[in-house]
Amino acid sequence: MAVLKIAEAALLLGVSEDTVRRWAEAGRLETTRLPSGRQGVDGRVLAEAAVRLADVNEAGPVVAQSARNRFRGIVTKVTKDGVMAQVELQAGPHRVVSLMSREAADELGLEPGVVAVAAVKSTNVVVEIPEARR
């Protein structure tokens, strides 16, 4: 499983890097060491944290809105049967659920902790894997 940088974890959780570091120091978020020696967060740990945060995050009243059609987030749950898969993605405070073929989910390697992008078009949601950073 991928270990994400603190900056990437913060972006996916919708909080600042300092908040992620404070949570780590307080024991609220388990971290690990990257090969560079810097702090990172395992993808599965981040997925669990995203779900916990979403349970307590209230959006509040809408005073303005701007529709976006691509949500970068972290996969929190994948349920597969013989033909279909249900993929849940947490993008900040937003939970996005996509139904797709099991084959597509397998080909994308979707599992909790994987960073993905939900591209929303009308009533269809397509989950993509963002380009890997080099």
C-alpha cells in the first residue's frame, strides 16, 4: 500500500498540513516514515481517518456554490460480487459512491487507501487513478 506525504494526506482530508502533524503528535493519526525519512501516512490509515472525519463534519448552510466535476480523494471501501463493484471515495467532506464492473475495479486496483479521482457526469460517476508523481 502507498504511503502518502503529509501534504497529500492534508489535501485529501481537506485540512492543513499543520493539522495533520498535530493529529499525528496527539496520536489521532498514525504515521510512518517515508524512504526519505520524512513523516507519511499509510493509505489504509488515511482512508479510515477520512471516514471518521466525514462522520463529524457538518457542511453547514449553503451560502454559495460552484459545481465541480472531478473529486480527488481516497478510496474508503470496495464491495465486489461476481460482476459488479461498489467503490466509496472520500474527497474531503464529500463521500462519492460509484457502481462499476468488477473487472474495472480490479483493473484500476481499487482498494481502501488508494488515491483516486471521481469524475462526475450527470448521474454517472467514473473513478480514475491520477497520474503518478515522478
